[in-house]
Amino acid sequence: MKPEDDEPIRVPIGDVFDLHSVSPRDVKAVVEEYLIEAHRMGFRALRIIHGRGIGVQREMVRSVLARTAFVVSFHDAPAEAGGWGATLVTLCD
């Protein structure tokens, strides 16, 4: 392991977050930080793309969403926005 491997990865914050580039072991922590920043920046509607697979990352994402106080609701995206491979999230003001 090289020292730069421990450096934090800077991710631009927008209303869509694709987890395909995130290591599975980091998903929960990265989603927690993403939600905090997105909320701080004033986003109210988000789409988190976790992929379809067997649903492991989907459940990881949803466990974070369920315990985040400023998340109002979340559900599968419509088919044209990723279906059950993405989760739409509503944040409070």
C-alpha cells in the first residue's frame, strides 16, 4: 500500500451520486458524508445510484438513509432513472 492510498477521495457534490467507483467497504461512510454535504449545500432531492446486483449496496445505502435525521423519505427510482438500481431521496429543509 502506498501512502497516497490513504488520502481521502474528493467527490463533487451534486444531486446524483454514483457509488460504482466506491469500494464496498467504504459505502456506508461515503454515503453518510455525501448526505451531510448535500444537505448542507441545500439539496432537497437526490438520486443515489448503487446498482442492481444482489441488493447488498442498496440495503447498505438504505440503512444509512433510515437512520439519518434529515432524510424525509426514500424509494426506488422510476425505471427511466435506474429502477431498483437507484434510490431517490428527499431531504428536509
